[in-house]
Amino acid sequence: MLETACEQYYNRGIACIQKIPTPLQIIGTTERGLLTVPKKKSTVDYLGEFRGIPFAMEAKKTNNKTFYRIDPWEREDHQKEFLEKWNGLKFYFISFWSIQEHYLVPYQAAKEFFQDKKIPISWLRENYPQVPSYQGIILNYLAVADYYIKGGLLDGNYHYPACNRAAPP
């Protein structure tokens, strides 16, 4: 659905954000299909520009209904390092697939939860709008990004000012 949204943005001249493919290596088969692993570490899932600002987004999904578990094995540290150095808009797109709730979370806000290894949906619901299907865009995450920019939730360097919101206990 995110790739469809990217195509919709591009076709309407709103933004140019592309899915970055991850080269995969087949290591076996299972009854469910091929078993693959990444050939090498990549950057993040989506890169591009929005309103002339560099844009980076890492997409995550879970079937859990109460929290998103951050990778406990630290296999995604290279993505965090990339986002840490990115000079522009940087987000996690978190989908709670089983309940169809989607959130665009500024990187600096998600970063507050790296040590705890999970982001509670209750915290997301209290602090962030759900990504809507809006204006003919299947998942209009840029409407949320625009809201953050115009509402002052991102500072001039496009960082979420972490000190303005307290994380849950």
C-alpha cells in the first residue's frame, strides 16, 4: 500500500518518494515458499523528497495489537545509523496490520524507545494522528508529515523536539 501511495504522490506531482529495493539471496525453501535473507545491509525502505526537503522513511509492520517490537537482535542498527545521519525529514511508518492502524512517527520520537525495544500503541494513539486514506491517496502519510511541519512538531532541522512530549512510564 505504501508503494501505491508513492505512485499516487508522483503521478499528482506532490512528491517523489521511491521504494529502495533490498537485494535478497535465496537460502532455501519451506512449505510456505522461498526462504531469503538480505545480500547486504541497505539504507531505509523509502527515500525521496517532499516540498524540496530530503525525505527518508523506514516502514515497519506488526500483527501485535498493543505495541511494535523494535528488533531485539539489533539487525536494524544500520537503518538507525542511516537515519541518524540523514539531513532532512526522517520517519518510521509503523503499521499495526491486524487492526489497520498506521502511524508516521518522527525518527527522534521513535528513538526514545530504542532502549525499551517496543513502542506502545497507546503512546502513538495519544501523541500522533493515524495516517488516513485521504484526498484519493491510499495511505496519505505526507498529509501527516505536512501537519508535523506546519504544526511545529518538527524543528527547523526537521527533528522532533523530544523534550516537548513525555514518553509513557
